[in-house]
Amino acid sequence: FSGQELPDFVDPNARNLMAEVSTDRVRVYGRGNPYKIVTIDCGIKHSIIRNLAKRGAEVHLVPWNHDCSQEEYDGLFISNGPGDPDLAKSAITNLQKVLTQQRSQPLFGICMGNQLTA
């Protein structure tokens, strides 16, 4: 590469990748199923939605920065997704609201979802 100009390096972790891949509105899958699972979309894989719906969940997919503290649900799921959790301050703040409520409904996450709740 001697004498060649190197391209600029763009660090993808400097951007909030969750905001780029998350849904921009509430979407419902498995409508009418008996268990309502609010799912925070941090970059969810569609197979997770299909599997939850197939197992009886009405999946309410919400944006990564949605405030779930006033939602009624049977479970709260925080999905996996790309990027740096430090860039998701509003998601962390909203999850802290839910955690301080000490609700009886289960809260569960995968990968990024666990990092955000930590």
C-alpha cells in the first residue's frame, strides 16, 4: 500500500446503531394471542418475534427508546441489537423506571437487552 491514500475509517460504534435499526412505531404480531409481551426493539431478529407469537404471545414491538413504565403486559422483553449500550441513554432511563416499580411481571433480555438492564 506504499504511496496509496488510505480511505477514512468510520467507527460504527460512534453512532447509535439501535436507533438506526429499531422500529419507528408500535407494531403488533400474533394479535389475539393470550399473553401480551411488550418487546423493546434494539435490533430484534424476526425469528424471535415469530417464535414468541407461535408460543402464544401477542408481541407488541416498540421502538428502542419507548417508555414502558405505564404499559400493561404479561412480560417485558428487551431484544438483542448492535452497537454500544452507552449510546442508548434514553432506553436505560426508561428501563430504570420499570425496574424501580418492582413489578411482578417478568423482564427478560438477550445480549443488548441484558446490557441495558445492567
